[in-house]
Amino acid sequence: MPSPAQPLRGSGSAGPSQEPPRGEATAGSLGAPVPRGSGSAGPSQEPPRGEATAGSLGVNLLDFDLEGLAAFCAGLGEKRFRAVQLYRWMHQKGEHDFGRMTDLAQSLRRKLAGVAEVRGLPVLSEHRSADGTIKWLFDVGNGNAVETVFIPETDRGTLCVSSQAGCAVGCRFCSTGHQGFSRNLATGEIVAQLWFAEHLLRRERRLAPGERAIDNVVMMGMGEPLQNYAALVPALRTMLDDHGYGLSRRRVTVSTSGVVPMIDRLRGDCPVALAVSLHAPDDALRDGLVPINRKYPIAELLDACQRYLEAAPRDFITFEYCMLDGVNDSDAQADALLQLVRGRVPCKFNLIPFNPFPASGLRRSSAARVAAFAARLQDGGIVTTVRRTRGDDIDAACGQLAGEVQDRTNAAQRLAQRRVAIPVRPAPSGSGAAA
């Protein structure tokens, strides 16, 4: 990744910092459903252009979903409609200055100025790809930085959002996992990525009022979203709320490595589109590629996917499958996937060409092998797509997001041991994988 600008160290205070070892759910994440209005306060600074404010003035209002903001305003003696006005100013207009929120009562503006602020995240660097992809590096304090990627398409704009500084799951093929884990992001730090990108792009493109730059959000950046559940759900609600960003549930996707209890909770609390990082047709291989499989094996994961569909906005689960040369890309493994899911979980497969990095010890499957694997799944009756690599010239492609992480999990040592214990194996006969 290109060298970022000098980080603004210490510009954010430490937020929630649970460390889930070896891909297990964070402590305290398995309790009662997240109530509306919850969301932990955390660091973040920035007017829309990414400049840090001079000091922290109080509660970060980006930490609240609408119910949480209504409760906060009630504590100031204000009625709910004032919270709705404030929420619209922040999210629909991108305003951070209470003084410019002209339809708020002067008395409320004075109250807010003394106890709260709208704090985004300082931008450490921005890189723009030849294909239009944009990657931002945001400072989240204490030596940590997270990456966010905007992917323009002809029919939509997609934002890939991070949920943690690092990731404790440690998937073999993911650059983020090799950096280890530092802490969870606060709700406001998750929302701030969308807040910044949406309003920056609106200004750049000179969009008409109410016209969106981003209409698709995928929680596929740094981190395992379901291991930061308490902060994730209020952020999702803000994305969906008609007074916020008004996104369709079908256009907000949570991607998970397979935290089964949290899949069940999301079904009840805030069902959006679900993508599951599968990457293997059997437990023996998935244990090595996606270590959380040792805690929640494939059978339990597929059962959770079946249950999720009862409330999901789509009638299928997307299974993500990173194509690894000589590891998981044989015809026999494609057939095993068909046997695994057919008649059990309505689904589609999204095949992802691996984006290599030195520490992985893995290779990308050839284009011919990926095409043959996809054809085999399609011939078996499963809708299958191949993800087009975007932003790889700025290290913004799938699996390449790394940011800066002050690891607290000894990830480098753990993953080095796993690389020795689980080497790349020759592909089974008939795979046709490139050498």
C-alpha cells in the first residue's frame, strides 16, 4: 500500500476495545438484543473535509441512531421532532456546525454547543484508482487507522466500510487479519465513514439536493462486523433510517466469517442482506482458512443461514468464496459445494479472485480455473458470479485492506505457525489449477 500521510497520533480517544482471541465473539456480545438508541460513544473528529477539530467538546452525535438521539434530546428538555431535525441536518445535509442548522431553535443550538458535537474522522490519506475506486485512510487514534473504499459502478455507488481496527478472526487469505486486532470501532466511527464519503462525493459531483452518491453499503472492510455487534446495529439503523441515509435493507450488506449466535441476533434486531465468507466445502479445509470454523463449523453455520432467511430482505444468502490456487479450486471441491448447499440453503456464490500478499503464502487461481469452477456451480443450478477486481492498483481490492493496527493478539506469530501447519497443497486431480 502507498505510504500514507503522517498520522495524527492521539487525535482520537480509545473506544471499546474487546479482544476476541482466535476469531471468537467478543465478551459481552451474546446478551439481550441491542435496544434502539444504543451506541457507545467513541472517538472521531472532523468537519466534512476531514480536518480535525480543536479538542473534543462532548458527546459525538454520530454515535446515536434516531431513537438514541431522541433520548439524548429528551435529556436536554427537547421534544422528539427536534431530534428528527437534528438527525436530518447531520446525515442528509452533512452539517456539523450547530450554528448553521437554521431551523433549530436558538436555545437548542446553545445547549448542543455546550455538551455535544458532530465528529467525523481525520483523513490521513486518499488514493484514487485508474478505475475510479477511491480509498481513504482514517485515523482512529492511538496509532490505529482504518480504510474505507468507494467503488463506482454504472448503476450504483458502493461504499465498503470497516468495523474494527484490525481483525481477530485471522483468515489465512486476508491482509487485515495478518495485521492482528487492536479494538472495535464505536458506532460514530462506523457511521463517520459513510458520512464523510457521501457528502464529499455529493460536493465533488455537484449532485442535486436529495440525490445520493452512495446507494449501496457493504460491511466488508477491516474487521468482523458481528464481533462488534453493539456498535454495528445502531450504525445500520442510521444507514436505513429515512431521516438518515434512507438505504434499502437489500442495499446494506453485512459480511461475516460465521459468528453463528450473532447471525441469529441480527435476524431479530436489524435484518439486512447477509454475505457469508465460506471459502471451503468442508470443515477440515475451512478450519485452516477461516479459524472461527473451529468454534462454529459449517453445519451450524448453514443452519443459522436457513434461520436468517426467515427475516432477510433477500430470499438468498450470498456465499463468498476466495479462489486459491491448489487449495480450494478443484472440480471435486465445486461438486462438494453443490452437495453442501443444494436443497438446503437458497444461495448464490460470489467467487473472489485472491489478491496476493507475501505473508499469505497463497496464490491466485488462474482465470481459466475460476471460470471452470463457476461454470460447474452454475451447471449444478447455483447462481454464481465472479467478482471483478477493483482498485488493486491502490491496494483497495478485496482482502487487501490493511490500514494501521497496533496488534494486541500476536497475529504475526499465530499466522506464521498456521502457515507452516497448513501449507498450500497441490490441487486434487482434475482441478486444472495453474502452477
